[in-house]
Amino acid sequence: MEAASPIAPRSGNGFIERVANRLLRMIGWRVVGTVPQVPKFVAIVAPHTSNWELPIGLVCGFASGFLRMWPYGFMMKNTVFRWPIGGLMSRIGGLPVDRSQPHEVVPQMVGVINQHDRFLLAITPEGTRKRTTHWKSGFYHIAHAAGVPIVPIYFDYAKRECGVGRAVYPTGDIAGDLDIFRRFFSPVTPKRPEKVGEIRFRETEPLSGRAQEGAI
């Protein structure tokens, strides 16, 4: 992975952005990489080994201006959207999905993307904080079906930085596309290295227009 340039914080005029910039300085993190020059994309955040990724991601996202430049959402289990925190999850961008109906998730998320002129859909491809033997392929199917690129994002706890990679359009060559992500994420130090999942998909069938079993 090439050395990434810092993404300058954006102060903005909003209260949230000002607070995020202060918090970013307080926790000693920075955002590096390249701002995507596309109106819509699927952001994959990996490795996902800690609950800290969500608050740190929101701080980095608002401080860097990403979450001002793009309306955003991130997929969460629909069981989370219950009282007393359901309303909060929706307000911070949560999109409820029913994991018992995985074949419905791809068209649901493609529909969400298509409703916007600009949109950032954030997904953790491991799908859990536990160690996994494979990534869930839903993000790939969503990006392919919606015709939008995939932007990889990491949280490196050794460097205390959030890194944003270049936009990658899914080509249908799954093995080749996953190699790009392996190279991007391989130098990253996660919060809990023992929980890092393997960057591969479980299914071996050709790319289709819908999610396959275990994709979400």
C-alpha cells in the first residue's frame, strides 16, 4: 500500500463538524488517503474487530467532511432498531436489514442508493467482530448491481489513522478485485489482530444479479 496523504479536516459551519474536529484532535487520530471523486459508492470498512470502529468512524467522517459531502447509511441488524436505541441508530445513519432474508438485502440497498444523487453506503464485509473464514459478498453484489464503485477504508490502531483507498469498480473478476483489497488492507494493524477475517468469499459461483447464500 502506497503512503497516503492526510485529508485536511473541514471545519464547516455545523455544530457536529466542530465537535468532531475537536474530538479528532483529542483522540490523536487523522484521516489519510484520497477523497473519492464519485457521487455514489459503497465503502467497505475492514478489519472490523471492535465496537470502537463506529464512534471513531463517525468522528473521522464528520471531521474530514465525508459525512457532509455525502448522505450516508450503514447496514445494521434490524433487531438493533428497537427501543430504547432504535431511534438513535436511525438518526446516525443506520439502515435495518433482515439477515434471515439475505436475498432481499441487495435489491433493498440498491434501491436506497438509487434514491439519491449522492450517497455513501458503509458496510463491514466481515459482518461480525468475531474472526471469520471469509468475507460476506453482499457489498460486492450491491456495488455491481447499482453500478457504483467500492471504496476501501481502514482503521489502523498502531498509526491511529483512518485510511481511504481509491475507488474500485467491480469488474466481475472477483478473484482479481479481492486481490486489490488484500493488498490495501494487509499492512493495517487492527484493534484485535486475532479476530481479523480472511479476505475471500465463501461462494465460488459466477457473479449473479442477486446475493448468494451467506452473502449478507
